[in-house]
Amino acid sequence: MYPADGRKVFDIHTWPHSLRTEIKKDLGEFPFATFWGPAAGRQTPQGPPEAASRWIAESAKWVEEKYHPTLNLIYLPHLDYNLQRFGPFAGEESRNINSIIQPDLKAIDTIVGDLIDFFSKRAVQVILLSEYGITRSSEPIHINRIFRSAGWVTVKDELGLELLDCGASKAFAVADHQVAHIYLNDPGVEKIVRDLLERQEGIGRVLGKTEKVAEGIDHPRAGDLIAVASENAWFTYYYWEDDKVAPDFARTVDIHRKPGYDPVELFVDPAISLPTAKIAWRLLQKKLGFRMLMDVISLDATLVKGSHGCRPKSPADYPVLISQQSELLKNPLIEATDVYHVLKRHLL
């Protein structure tokens, strides 16, 4: 929640609204600090690294016991964090971070196994689905800076900092991992925008109307063009050319103001000499009622080592869908848009 006095209050949303009070009474507050941000997937006073996934799993069991829903969709985020921070490693490299990734795998395996046992005892069908497979991607592409250099992005000065003016821009992009949705306020620049993107190192594909229809993603809000990064690259939302004029929210965890996804929110700025002290000072300011910015996030996009969105070269990196009813999975390899039909067949 964002009260009018500028506070940010963490909570959960439920429907009906009365569930919020009931579920928090039984399970406690949701450990939001471990769900996203620099503390996500790490040991904190709120609990172990997998605290957010464990709370979500317990909430799924809570809902099942009280309401027996026809369909229960459960998202367990734990593996996202360190795979985006450090990327998946192979060969000799894997030895360097096995101490980090292996505990993640063990923790989520325990949580998932417990859920499967819980639902199986209640004769509930269980489907395991990963939305994506994270691959090693360490090359950031600042697509809005590219557009700005071409004269298509417009920014405005606000209190000495730069804000993206989407309405005044001929072209701008909303970045999402390895996919960028490109919106054109001037249709006349579509061809030269596409030509520029297709020449850009790190971009694997550019989808226009025809390609979007073929891929089943020709949604009115999907953008006039869609850029897909190469497997070793990903898109930032950055549009400023000098970090001194980056908007104030850039150095914070702020998923609402940033025009695109920002995985750098997983990192405390390594340039801060005493990060724990700075965070404690900011929290004290907040507790005392002062306006403050939790401005501890880095602007160094090269810190990110894992991403997803493009189709990986190796099928071993594809997402998985597992069901006990193998006859309902007609092919060993399906399109992402077919997942809906698989779920529907299970229900009906």
C-alpha cells in the first residue's frame, strides 16, 4: 500500500478481503523482504533464504484445507534469485557457486515434495510447471539509450533528474528480461527502428506484426515491435546517459515506477562502503517518520549473470511441465501457448 504521506506498507491481497486477516492470523506476515530485493533468497531476520516460498506453500495448503478450490496456482520464487544473480554455471565454474545453488535446489525440492505429498493425500492432481529456464546472460543491452541516441526517446528534467516521457517519445521500450516491447508514437519510424535493432549486437530477433501473429503473441498491448535478445544478453530499462541524473527510484526497489523489469534490484550497490549501516540508518529514518529513499541499489547492470525470455539453444535449458497423467501431454515438446490447453484437459 502507498498511503498519501509517502509511506510504503507491505501486505498481501486476497479475495474476499476477509481472507487477508484470517490467513495472516494463522501464518503470520508474509516475509516480503525475502520475496524481492537484495535480501531475496538470503538469510534475514525474517527467516531462511526460502522463507517467501515456504510461506506461499503454506498458504496454498491453508486455502486447500478451508476452501477446496477447483484450481490452485502456486508460484514458488526461490530459484529465481541466485540464478539471476550468478547465472547457471557449467564445468569448472560450477564449483565456485555450488555452495550457493545446491542449498537453493535442496530447499525448493523439500518445499515442493511436501506440497506434492499434501495434495496427493487429498486426491488432488499435481502439475509441476516452470515458466522459463534461466540461462547464463551477462551482456546488458540498454535499448532505450539506443533509441535516445537516435533521437526517438524524450526525457524531461524533474528536480535535476531525468524522467522518461513516453508520450513525447517517437519510440520507447518496456524491458522484460530478454524481451523488449517497443511502442511507437510515430508509425513512420517503424522501419528504421526495426533496421537499427536488427543491426544491434546482442539482439537475436525482431518481431513485427507478421511474426507476432505466427508466435501467438499479437496482443494489442504487446508493442508495435518486439525485440528478443540473444541467449547471452538481456534488456535493461535504462534511458539516462549519466548516472548523476538517473531518477531517484533507479537506486531503489521500485517495481511500479521503472519502465521495465530491473533484476539489478537483487544487488546492494557494491560501491557503498558500509551497506548494513546505511540500510539501518534509512530504516531508522523511516521509523522516526522522516521521508527517505532506500537508495542502496546498484546501477551496474553487468552484475546480473542470468536471464530468460529467448528460446535457449539447448533443449536441456527449456522449462518443464510434469504430470502424473502422461496421456494428457500428447507431445514431449509443446509450445508455451499450449500450457493452457494442458491445464484445461486436466480439469475437464
